[in-house]
Amino acid sequence: MRMHVDKIGSVTRNLKLGRTLTLSDQILIQPGSVVACRVHGEKSTYNQLEDPHGRLVTLHQGDLVIGALGHRNALHGYEGVMPTHLNVGDTINMLNMGGVMGLCQSHNPDVGAPFQLEVLGQVMLFPEFQSRVGQPAHIAMGALQPRDLTVNCPIIYIAGTCMNAGKTAACCAIIRNFSQRGLRIGGVKLTGVSLQRDILSMRDYGASEILDFTDAGIVCTSKETAASTAKTLLTAMSEMEVDLIVAETGDGILGEYGVQSILSDPALKELTSAFILCANDPVGALGGSETVRKEFGINVDIIAGPVTDNRVGERFIESLGLPARNARSNPKALGDLAFDICYPTTTVGV
């Protein structure tokens, strides 16, 4: 069946899909499998879809949309799982703004119940010229191939106690500071659920190159995929000849997207030039810094995030013997300190 669709989720960006597509009623049940659905209902909150160009478009009743099957475990959003079977006419849910689709198990009240999606079919691709034999579309098509870890530049890791802890703001402050010194910076998001918003912000603040796990064919990271995907992304970014990589781990250090797998991987830890922890409050700052030290053998270099929004939190952080820097009120101070940690005895970019 041929169909002209209204909107395409950014999770499918590796495929560079057009809006007229061929569908099959035989659906590939795998994370990353690309499907077409019809939207049922209207929502006033969390009602947008990010398209492959990073633009947010509003979803409405009856829209024909393209996304990819996957799961999500978001404290401030939706919890959803992969379906175990799926037929045309079945109902699934929109789990995030990138176009990840699955079965919602629970939701945060702030985002409301998710959109209901009527499954229309599996998107088919025809990679061989003039062939009538299609292949089920999957976001791994056109994705980065797995790479052995080889990185030839410093890496700043930025992790958080949970989602919405100020990680991307810290990334952007550091990227802007370093790029203004004349350095080529690579911005990478290593874990989370597919959405370009954060890496596009990194580009807006001066990153020369950007990548995330979707570029490696992953819809939503997990403890099984996070470390190997991180190695592929960091190596691919290093191959782009950047001077330094700023790597954000989406979600929290104790979340379900596989951050622990990255923090416990000896080869990935060895590459660390600076480790920044973002926290929302003093308890998170204390518990987070102690957790990464005791569980993963990593010493936090800087605390950032909302806990540093004023002197109350900063005094507490300083009482722990750690520097506190705020990405919103004083991004230059955060960037300068990160630079001094990465390049303590040089005049790089000065």
C-alpha cells in the first residue's frame, strides 16, 4: 500500500524518508523498526513531534505519522515498553517527541496521557534499483557501523543525578567557551531516548560536529547497548578530527538507560579529562558525587546544575571540597574551570 504521510519523527533521520511511502501489513517487531500510525485524539501538553530537521510540529487528530518502535523509562515523562506482537489496527502510544512508539505503562502527570496511535503498517524500503522486493525499514539502515574504541583527544563527561538536572546547559556553556578559544569541539549525547534537541543545542553553542546514539542505530539506550554505542560514537567523533569531545550522558547515573555501563567501563573511564556532575539539590550533589566515587572510582571535578543556582547551594558544594559553577548565571566561569582542568599546563586556544 502506498501512503502520503503528514509527519515524520526525527528518530528515523538515518533513513532520509520522503513523505510518500510503501507500507506492509507484516510488521518487524524490533527496537528501531519504522512504522506508520494514525493519531487519535488531541492533547494540549506534550503534543509535538520533532521532525528530522529538528523542527517541532504539533500533532493533531487524524495525522499520519512515521516513527520507530522502542521503549522509554523517563521519570518526568513516559514509561513504555516494546510490543511483543503487533498487527495493523492495533493501538500503541507515542512515547516521546522524537517519534518513539511503544506501549505506555505509566506517565508523569505533567505530560498527561500519551497519544493513542492506530498502527497502519510497516514502512518498506527498496534499496536496490528497480527492485520490487522491499525491506522492512529500520533506523540501523544508514547508521554508523560499530567501531573499536580509538580516541585521540580529551573527553569531558557530563552526567546528572536525573533528567532535567542541567546537563545540556552545562555542555553548551563549555562548548561555547572552548569554541571561542578556537578549538573544534565535538558534542555527543551517549544515552537516552531518541531526540535531536540536545545535540542541536550543542551545535547552536558552537560544536563543530554533533552525534548521538540514534546516529548509531539505537532508539533508546540500555545497559546492554550503552557502552558499545558510546565507543562507536566517541571513535566516530574523534575521526572527525575535533580537538575535544563534550559527552553528555542522558538521564541519571542510576537511571535505566545504561549510564552505569559507561561509568564502569575501564576503557571509557581512562579517556576522562574532566567529569562534571549536574544535580538539582544538595542531597543529589552529595549522593551523586559519593556514588560515582564509590561505585565507579570516578572523582567529580565540578558540580553544576540547579543546586548551584545561588549561594545557598554553592556553599554546600564548597563544604564538600568541590567547586560549584553555574551554567546559566556564570557560564564563563564553568567553561574556564573546565578548560583549566583539561589543559592545566598549556596555552591551548588562549
